[in-house]
Amino acid sequence: MQDIKRVIEENNGKIVVEHDYFLLVEVSREHVRKLARALFEAGAYYSTGVGSDERPRNGFFAMYHILNHEESKKYIVLKVEAPEHDLRIPSITPEIEGANWAEREAHDVLGIVFEGHPEPERLILPDDWPEGVYPLRKDFKYNEKVKPVRKEEKFVEREDALVLPLGPFHPTLHEPEYFEIYVDGETIVGARYKGFFVHRGLEKLAEGRLTIHQIPFVAERICGICGYTHMICYCQAVENAIGLEVPERAEYIRTLLLEIERIHSHILWFGVVYHLLGFDTGFMHAWRIREKVMDIAEMLTGNRKTYGMSLVGGVRRDIDEDKKEKTLKALREVSQEMKKLFNDVLAMKEILNRIEDVGILPKDRARSIGVVGPVARGSGINTDVRKDHPYAAYKYLDFKVPVYNGCDVLSRYLVRADEIFESIYLIEQVLDQMPGGDIMVERFEVPEFSVGVGATEAPRGEDVHFVITHRGSKVYRWRPRAPTYNNLPSVPVMLEGEHLADAPAIIGSIDPCFSCTDHVTIVDDSTGKILFRGPLEDAIRRLKR
Amino acid sequence: MSSMGRLRMLIDSLSHPRVTEKYPYEPIPIPEDFRGKPEIDPEKCIGCAACARVCPPNAITFRDDHEQGYRVLQVFLGRCIFCGRCQDSCPVGAIKLTKEFELVSLSKDDLYQVVKLELAKCIRCGKYTVPYRYIKYLMEKGPKILKYELLLCPECKGEIMTLIKYHYAQEVHE
Amino acid sequence: MNAIIAVIVNVIFALLYAPLIDGVERKIKARVQRRKGPPIQQTWYDILKLFKKEEIMPKDATKSIFVSAPFMAFLSVLISYLFVPTILPGALYFYGDIIVVVYLLAFSSIAFFLGAFSSGNPYAQVGANREMSLAVMEEILLAFIVGSLAVLNRSLMLNKMFPLEIKVSSIILLAFYLVVMYIASARVPFDIAEAEPEIAEGPFIEYSGKYLAMYKYTIFLKRILLTSLFLNFVLPENVLWRTIGYIIGVVIIPVVLAMIEAHMGRMRIDQAVRFMKRLSVIGIFAWVISLFGW
């Protein structure tokens, strides 16, 4: 712990807030690159970056780079400021690959120019968004409509390879994304990713319209599979910002529901992977077993999926003995059946041949890109928010973090398989050890302009929410960063040199949750229709001419 | 060979029944705390509009008509996210989430529930204030305050309080 | 038996039965997955529905080939039924008919390939490449079978091979043939050309309406053709026993294959080709044995 503070001070960083979860470090533009490099070498990886328009407060724009230093169990938030008339900040992407997307996004929505960025292209705004209009600035109203600017999409032509557009509509993908794959015969020679087709503008909505108590429900709907994780992560970020202690029983109930979500998410993933590999029976069996988990969720929370069970300060519903019994019984059945299914599948040679030594992500690349969750753990990196930054009831519970060194799809598969059984073990402990007491803190104060970082281990990896509070039950800035955001840049690396037939399995191996990643839906002013921008629509337009 | 696992899976499947539910030809079991359609019991509702204030998507709204003297509380299912915050916040248990989930309808009117409550009148100036039942509830269950305060509109209450303070100050002074 | 009447009955039987047995296969796969599944007439509904749908012509397609390819594929398989009896033991036999049947099956693969390339879609191109790789290997394996049969029966006429004499080589050949039949029926693990999650239906991606219906129908007909060929090799000449045996066989074999297919994962094209290369060793072995008259 002392070491990391020394590293910060030696590189001209000033620690302004010390919380047991994170350090808020202010650093000037001249020194940010060196400090980032030093922290990376000290073992931190890039978690996410948040741009913020703080002109109403002090006349500056700020960029918060959030790094995760597992060894000292702290998040290090580097705050760099730039004035409006000189809105330039040196890019740290040349030092840490993982900052690439965060800086591009901050540029798109706020207009901060990152000097030295290797790929300063538009990331999240649609292609026909006009230049110079920055939606996340405070002077841009959340319901302001923008006139689309017609722009011709440059289509990539390559001499040496066939351009295969995987997306935005493709049977492999469950949400619209675009992977441009360059294929020579059956070998992939390169890939380009373009996404954010379902960006919904939640961050702006939170600032404009929502109160601090309504945002958990919006957060829950960021994702169709890991919604509860987002809800908890947001609540934790606010609780950290205002220094609120949640009652112990509530922590246990949160843990219970989080682990239930992890189980159902992983079983869902297994079903999808079996389907991608042509083994539909495996898909059906996995989802049949998953139904038992969904039924438990429905019994505990009133809904199969959007649990809605948490607010800032605790949880909304309690659990009684009868529910405990039913939960344990169902989980025992799930455990038995999943064990059988896994054993049967691992004996199927043709399936192993499709996932072993496929989609390699070397460990050093994994660290510099900043991948999280099973993708990182499948490449030999021992990282898990539940152990590195214990939250909810994890500090009281005993569990293992599975790490495999294969760096291939099979490793990620095995990580998730082990995690299911660890989750069941965790739930058994939770139900056994749950203390009595309150489940919600009813009243609390919300100081103005407090910074909070909340992190959870979602089924897909580290989920980070960054919150700055505001007066009167509002938030000043809210940034949910889903795990897939950090995992997606690794896909082109994994795809290179592989067979085309393995592309779906490789893309699927990061367990992509694109709804989580994106946050703009553009509504056409005249017709009120919702439009998807991107290569597909331009192609249709070209055809019609 | 790699057949044993497959064979086991096959025999296992054939020796267990199909899991396909017969719904909609047969009803499907719903757990007790299922969060279905919210319904206001118009007899119990006191018109405090706490539900409207906590509803995250603003599916519950209310409108006061100060000419005719009533408050209209409206639940619009099209916006409802079935979170149950309304149920949590209702002081009298008038709004509850039922187990009903088959909410499809060909007519949008089916998605609205409307509850109409009479507004009480200020005993001094006669203006409409808050629902009569709300005042009754506060008189019985609320903190012990001057009953008369509840029967006044905000402006009258302000004026009378000023008068009281003025007289009180005068007396003390004397 | 009058061959013409037998042929007409056989062809009509095949046309009616092929989609029906696919419906049964779907039901079996559903049961094996503990589901209810669609009704067995669903495949018929699907084909009829496709015939009613509008055809969309891709802008970059070579229209003449694009439109005629499905018919070429369908007809080449249908014509094979003139030489391979199904429910009634009669067909238009002639010298060399077995080679014609093999070539007609190859031609249907070529028609798939042409249709895919003429559509102008890169996914179809990838699918067509895979189709051709598979077809080439299938032809090699079939060649061994035809060669061995020719040696065994000292003839290239199918009716001399219906049924085969019980010998070591013929048993090995039949087992080998079953494997080749499984591969040629585009069943998982070998449905590589049309792999839906990977290349979005491959050669079929641009087809719609009646053309798509014809392609799907062709695959069903091909499966029944291969099954009928196998049954002809094993069923006795006695008309009554043959008919009973045929009906049992043409139901049981697809059901068993469906149960196997449900429990397999898809192979990659290079893995499939390698597998088939190794399989050809058995083919050579069977041919050598047949040379010795065993």
C-alpha cells in the first residue's frame, strides 16, 4: 500500500481523497503520461476513463482515468483537468493500450482532444452526428434534437482478402454489432470492430432527468442478463461517495442475488456456445437446467430477470426459511445436472477440437488491453473484484477464483464452468451465515459533489460505476462501464490468424453483452422513428438510389 | 470412445418427461411474491400520491382539478416497470402488485386505471386543498398537530400562523 | 412388375415422404432434448409457405444461373429416383446406371455451388468453397464404394446389386457406406456448408421463396435417396418382405440418424476433410478385400 502511494507522489500526483476503496489523485497535464506509465508498471491495469464537464463548478473539463491496482486493493482515479479554451490532454494510450476507447469516447461526447492518440476516430457517436456538437456537455439539453449530417461511409476494399461483414445483423450476434473480418480462404487475416449501435444515452438522461433513487432502476435495465450487478454497482458507488454503511443482512442478500445472477448468466453462455458449435442439444439441456435458477429468482424477487431488489442503502425484500429451503434444493439439482452435462460434453472430441488452442489472447496483451473477468482469468491473470476489492458480503465468505493458463476459448470455458460451482458454494454459505437485522437504511444525507467508485464482479468481469453526486437528489455525472467494454478490443487480437469457422466461438468466448457496452438511440425528428446508423443503412441507401 | 457421454445423455433424456409447459392451454403456476400488474383499491386509497412521487418511470401520475374539486390518480401500465415501489410506499396498502401478467389488449384504454377522490375545502377561504380522505388519515394516524392546520389551505395557514406569532410576540412583550 | 408404374409410384412416394420424415426427425430431436417440438407436418408447412413467398433478387447476382441452379439441383436428385427404387422394387436399370447415380448426386452439389457463387454474396462464396471441399471428398469415398461393388458383383448395373451377397467385403462396404451416407446428408457434424451461426446459411443466404424451398427439398430428397440405396443393398428380393422391410427401414434409419445427429457438434471444414481422408483408408481396404473375392 505504501508503495503505490510512493509511486504516485514520485510522479507528481497529489492524493486528494483517500477512501478504503479508491484514491483520488490529481495530476497535471504535463505529468499524467508518466504517472500512468509508472502505475501500469507497478501492476495496475486500465479499468475505464470518464470525461466530465465541470465548468459550472470550476471552469474546467476533467478526465478521470480509473486504474485498478489489485495488489493494494485500491482503485486509483487520476484526475486531469483542462480549460475550455485549451481543451487538450496528452493521451495515455501509447503507454496503456486499454485507454484507447475511453479517450475516444471522451472526445466524442465532450470534445477533449487527446494529443498523441494513435487512432483518434469516432467511437460511440453515429456517423451522421454533426461535428462539433458534444452531447455530454452541460449546455447540451438531454432532449435536444440534432439534425443528422449526411456522410458517405468509406467502404474498405482490400486486395489480399475478402471483406466479410459480420453484423450488424448476423445469426451469431444477439445484438447489433459490426465486426469487419478480412478473410483469405478460410483464414482470418484481420478484423475491425465498430459498435455502439444501441447506445441509449443513459448517462445524459441520468444527469438531466433522474433522481438518485430512480437511477438504480435504469441501471438495472442496461443489460438483459447482468442487470442486478449494475444496480448494485451503482448503489455501491453512491454509498461510497456519501460514506453510507449498508446493514449486514442487506449485504448478504445482495450477495445471494448476485451469485444467482452469475449462475444463470453462465449457464446461458454455455447454451449459446454449444449452439455456436452446432450442438443444439447441449443448448437445450443447459437452458432447461437454467430454468430452475430462473424459478428461484422469481420466487425470491418477484421476477425472473429484473430483480429490482436494491436501492441506495440496502435491499427491498427479505428472505424467509421456506425460500431458503427451496433455493438450496433447486441449486443442488442444478449442480448435479450441470456436472453431468459438463462431463458429457468434455468427452465429445469434435467439440474440444473447436475450442482448444483457438482464439489465443496472450497474457501480456490481456494486461495492456485491460480485459476483465473470465477472459482475463483464462489468460492466466488472477483478477476478481470479489477478492481484490471485497464488497457486499464477500469479505466474510470463502471461495476460490479459477484461473487457467491456456489463453484459449477452452480456458475461458473452464473458468466459467468452475465459477458456477463456486457460486453455488457461495450461496450455501450465504444462506447458512445470514445475520439478522435491518435490510435498508431509510434516511441518509447526500453531500454535494462527492466522488464515488463502485465495482462489482459481474458474470462477464469487472463492472465499474463512477458517480459524482449533486445537490437535491440528483447526480452530476454517472458513468457505468460494463465489462464487455474492456473485453471487446481484445477480439480483433484473438481473431487474427484463426479459421473463419471459429470466429463465432471466439467472439462468443468473451461473453459479449453489447447492451451493456453501448449506452445512443437517435430519434428522427420528423417521423419519430428510431434509426440505426452505420454501414448497413448506408448500403441500403445506396441500393435504393 | 467419445460415445459413452452421448449415450448417457440420450438415455437420460428418454427416461425423463418433456419439460414443455402446456401454457397457454393450461394456467402456469405463479409464485406468491410475483410482481404483476399494480392495482389501486379505490376504497382504501387516500390520495396522498406517495406512489406517484416514487414511481421511477412516472407511470403513476396525479392531477388536481381545483374548479370541480377532485384529484385524479392515474396508473398507466404502458410505462410501468413493475418494480413495486408504489406498493412499498403506500401508507394504507391501497396499491398492490397483483399476480396478473397477461396484460395484452387491443384497446389502450385497458392500460389505464383511474381513481378519483374528492378534495377537501379550506375552512377559511373555501379553496380546494388536498383529498378529504388524506386529511382524515392524517388526523387519525398522523403526528399530533393542531387539527385546524389540516383543514386550512397553505395560504390561510400561513396568514393565521403569522397572526398567531404576532399575537404571541405581543403578549410576551407585554 | 411394370417398371414405368413402379418408377412413378416410387417418385411420388419420395416426394411425399421426404419432408414428412424430416418432420419426424425434428420431433425425435425435440424429444431427445426433452421438448415437445413442432408437429411432424411442420416441414411440409414450411415448404408450402416458402412457395407462397416473394422472391428477392440480389442486385449483384448473375440472374440466369441464380434462378436455374435450384431447379438443376432438385431435378438431378429427382432423376436419380428413376434408377433407385424406393417402396416398389422396379426402376429403369441399364448398364452403368450406378455411375450415373453418383454423377447426378455430384451434379446436385455443383448446382448448389453455382447458385451460391452466382448470388454475389461473400458468405455464399465461403459456403460454396466448403460445399466443394466436402463434395470432392465425398466423391472419392463414393468412388471406392462403386469400385468395390463393381468388383464384387462383376457388373455396373444396380439390379445385380440389389441385394448384395453376404460377404466380408460387402459388410465392410455397407458399414462404410452408412458413414458416407451420413456425411452426404449434411448432418451435424458435417452440415458445414450451411453452418448457420458461422456463415449465416452459406450458399442459401440470398435465396428466398420457391428457390429456397427447392434447395431444402433437394436435401430431403437426397437423404431418402441415399437411405433407399442402402436398403436396396440389404433387403431380400421377395416383394412382400422387401416392402415391409423397406417401410421399417426408411422410418428407423432416419430416426436413428436423428438421434445421433442431436448429440454431435459441428466440425470445421479442415477437420472434416482430414477425417474423410482417414476414412478413405477403410474404402481402400474394402476394395482390396473385394478384389480377393472375400
